[in-house]
Amino acid sequence: MADRAMGVDREGRDRTARVSRATKETQIEAEVALDRGIACDVATGIGFFDHMLTQVAYHARISLRVACSGDLHVDDHHTVEDVGITIGAALRQALGECAGIVRYGSAIVPMDESLVLCALDISGRGLASLDLPIAAERVGDLGSETVAEFFTALARSAQITIHIRRLAGENSHHLIEAAFKSFARALREAIRIETPGGSAPSTKGML
């Protein structure tokens, strides 16, 4: 269940959205503001995941609020996936018609011995392709397998194409953090308003 509560400025001055999602497994509220500077207030019940979402807000230079109550007594899968769905829906709504945005973004982020690439396209077609082998089963209280689930859920819900690749590194913590940071910095470039008042950056006239 998603509810659009705030409008989108065509020139990108106040691109904001708030989305709520309630299932038998999770209850989530997410709010994003793309042009109000850095702010972050996230509480998912998974400490390392909260840390990663904080990295997204900081390095994408956006405002992000997430409140989630999930069935963590089962495992962390439902929470991580559903948070991805909800943040993705909020991004999609905040972007609106994608008028005047750059659309594409990429970043290569090092973290000590690790090096991770993210390239993305706000394409209107949701897809996540990850080559991010992580040796540890868990990092903190986050299951390593859920990293791919998060990006897949977000990509589909936001209708963004996301590619993430490990270029170097073995440390599981470093690889995951570099992945989130590279995604954030690629997103920061892609959502930037390049042509205020312009149309969607596609020869089709829409994304």
C-alpha cells in the first residue's frame, strides 16, 4: 500500500514524497526529499542496515526518513526487502516526471582494500544486476544475502536500472559499505536537475 502525500516541483525545487507500506510482516513509513540537503532519521531494528541507509542519505545528499517495525523474530529478510520497496516507491514519486534530470549516474568508491562500482539509469525500467561476492554470512546483524534483495527491491519499485560490481576487495563489511556509498553517489548525480523546467531526458519524451 502506497500513498502519495506531497507534490513534486517540476523544476526539482521541492521533490518530496512520503510512502507507507503495511503487510502482515512489516509496517513501514519512508520519506525522501531530494532537494532539502542532508538529513537522516532511520530505524529499522537492524543496526548495520541503519548505518548503510545513513550512508545513502549522506552521500546522495538527500533527506531520508524510515521507520520500520518488522518480524525480526523470523529473520531480517522481510524488513530489508520491504524497506527497499518502500524507499524505491518514495524515490519514484519524488522524481515525478523526471523533468530536467541528468538521468544517468556512476561512481567508483574505495574503502580500504575494497573497490566497488555502481552505475545506474533512472530508466523507468527496474532492474538490479549485482556482482558483489560477500564471504561472511552476516555483517553485524545484517544477513549478507539481503544486500542483493534490498537493491533488487529498490530498483524494481523506483523503476531504476542499477549495476553494482566488485572491482577489488575481500572484507565483507568494506564491500557492502562501498556498494551502498557508490549507489548513493551515483544516485546523487542521476537525480541532479540539469535543465530546470526541461522535459524528461529521453527521445521518447518520458521515462
